[in-house]
Amino acid sequence: MTKRALISVFDKTGIVDLARELVELGFELLSTGGTKRALEEANLPVTGISEVTGFPEILDGRVKTLHPKIHGGLLARLDQEDHQRQLKEHGIVPIQILCVNLYPFQETIAREDASLEEAIENIDIGGPAMLRAAAKNHEQVTVLIDPADYPEVLSQLREQGEVNLETKRRLAAKAFRHTAAYDALIAGYLTGLTGEAFPEKLTVTYELQQPLRYGENPHQRAAFYRKPLGLKSSLPYARQLHGKELSYNNINDAEAALQMVREFAEPAAVAVKHTNPCGVGTGATLAEAFTKAYASDPVSIFGGIVALNREVDGETAEQLQEIFLEIVIAPSFSPEALELLTKKKNLRLLALPLDAPPAGERRLTSIWGGLLVQDYDWFTLEQARLIVPTKREPTAEEWAALKFGWRVVKHVKSNAIVVCTKDRTLGIGAGQMNRVGAAQIALQQAGEKAKGAVLASDAFFPMPDTVEAAAKAGITAIIQPGGSIRDADSIALADEHQIAMVFTGIRHFKH
């Protein structure tokens, strides 16, 4: 029986070597367009698809492989006499190997100057149809979409005379993942053009970035995936300059640190443990910012993650290398900083730009059997309608501190309270079951430094006990969303203690 391999690829990596060996193994090559030319230039015998179908390529190449003599050769079950009879009747020769990859839709829409017309023309039709046909009939057909799989298939053909079923099934699954991801990108692109925020079907695709040693705990398996068209300022696209492989918890904490440090235009340092900030500072220089972040909680920062929004210089690096940290993230590192920090064998150094993510980016949170989808919380005080319901308004110094605290508290797990000055955190209460409990933790951590400081809350006060605790600690100003049925009690207590209070009208729950 004639053995046929149909080869039609956009990515021509390794294709000539594959084709040459298939010819040596007795395969007849079928091909189209640029692939056919590449094989002919390599002096390999190749038959054009039109010679097989008896029909020319039409519509500028849009229709060339969509023909019974191709799809019949891919879909025929050779273990069924009726299929064999029909193949003979219609002069169809079975195809044993299909090697196809698709028009570069992803690469096209990744270009800022790509037009809609270009994107549409790079939607492959014949390729996915052949891949799906071959993958469906994988007991009969070996389907290849990735040059990395060529050597294994050739090895089995040489040594066994055929590709084993286990390999065929694995390659079929890979082909279906390939076409599913391809369609998901197209669906996402076109849905974006329509402006539909939450369509009736949500199709997303991610690419394996790296397997991880384990998840949150050693008994949990885990891996890290990235969006195919993710922003270069997002964590999956960071350049790791030094240190051990990232862990699951490293990645979670690093993401939290990055979201937080993006809040600041001035030099800023954010230290994170278990996705919560343990210290945040700003300053005239990066070194000054880190000094303040470190002083906020020199105990919790041990083994933490630090994100910085300026190039790490030598002065800052000297401070960083004095303590045990898991990761330092920054836009870049000076040669002097790299020389110092790379002396710490296990310290991971990540570099990436800190551009603000687009407003349309959404957060996906998996649950057992489902997915929650929401916008990221990019809301800023500049967008809020601020109200001062107390008799006393904040001073200029207090306003600066309140705005600093509001930037931080939105990134702290709820219930969340932040005690701070205008340029550093003093105490943080995170993830408590009641608000006054979070306030007590933050105020206790701040200690005597709470006197004259301000307090930020991610949600309203259901009762005035948080204001009472703040007053006892010496807090002079509070920022919170307002909106509780007992707001009047909190306002009255604040007035009694001459505390200025600001209502933002916006809460920042973070679960």
C-alpha cells in the first residue's frame, strides 16, 4: 500500500529533515504553497495537493485542502470494508502522517499595527479542519503540529515500522489542544471587537510557562501558565536574572507585590509575605523608600518578597543583601547591584517593566466546577467623590497620609486596616474576621508610632468600636468608604476625639 505524508506548515523548522527521512522510509509527500517550494528546493519529490484533488487552489488560497480526496484519506477507517470499498471507488489514497501547523494568527494580532483585515486573513480554515480530522482518526493517522515531536515519530518509524498507538493518542490530544487554543484566541479577539464583557461562552487559553516542584504545599502538584498575548509588564514575562526556580508561593506573592508597587509614582518599596504587605515605604530615593518599608516590620520581612519601582542601585542593594529575602523585583538592576545581590546564591532577581495594565484586563478565579470573572480593582482616589463628614477636616499632612494608606489598604486581604504616615506603613491588620480585630492588630503593631498617624479601612465601620480603638491609640485621621447604617455613631465619636474622617464611597474588599 502507498504510504502518504501530507506536509503543510507555516513554521518550517526541521521540516526538510523530516521530509527527507520520510522519503527514505518510503513515504510519498503531498504538500502545498510555500512548504511545497521548500521541499522542492531541497530536491525532494513532492506532489501538489491540486494534483491529488484534480482541483486548483481557489479564492487566493482560501480553498485548497478542503476536498474529499484529502479528508477521505485522513478520515477513512481501514479496518472497515465499506470504507476501503469507498476509497477504491473514488480513487482516494489513505494518508498515514499529517504534519500541519497554522497561519500565524497570534503573531499577527500581537502587532500593534495589525489591521482587522490582516487578522481575518490569518484565520486558518483548512489547517484546523485537517488536524481535527487526523486527530479524530488517530488510530490510523499520526498527526504532527510541533517540530519537537518529529524525532520521536521518525525513531518509531525506523525501529518499529509504525508509530505506536500511545504516541498517536498523545499527539492527537496535542493537536486538539492546538486547535482549541487557536480558536480561543480568535474568539477572544473578535469578542473584544464587539465589546461584550461577559459573553455566553468564555474561551481562554494559556501556555505552559514551567512545571513547578509543588503547589502551596509539597503534596500538591502545580504548574505555571501564561497568556499567549500577555503584557510584557506582567509577571510571566519577567526576566529572571539570578537565583533558584520560582515556586508556586513565590509567584503568588510576587504578583501581589507587583500590583501594590504599581500604585506609586514616586520611588517606592513594597515587602510582601503570604500575599499581604508587611511594609510599604516611599522616599526621595529608592534606598530611602526601602529603609522605611523595612522599618515598618523588620520581623515579617524575613523570607519575604520585595518589589521596587526604580532601578536597584548599589546603595539599595547593600540594604537588600543584609537580610534574607526570597525575591527582589524591579524594572532593572545596576551592575553594582547585580554584583552584590548575585552573591546570595538562592536570591531570585526578577526584572520587568512596571507599565500599568490595561483597564480591560480581568481577574479569573477558579472554584470547584466553575470560574469567577471580574475586573481588576484599578479604582483610585482621583476617581472617588470624597466627603469629610466630621467637624474637622484633615490637614495637608494628614491628607497625604490618608492617600498613602488608601493605596495600600486596597491590596490587603479583608478585613483590612492600615496605620501609616504619608510615606510608610506602621501597622497592618489583614484577613481578620471582624474589623475591630484587624484594627487592634494594626494599632498594636504601630505601638507608640500610632500617635499622630492615620488609619485606612478597606470597608465601612459596622459600629464605632474601630474609631474608639483608633482614638485610644492617638490616630488623628481616618479614611474609609462610609455607608454603614451606623455611620452617625462613628462620626460623632470621631468628632468627640477631634479625629478628621474621610468617606470615599468606594470599598476595596480583597478575598
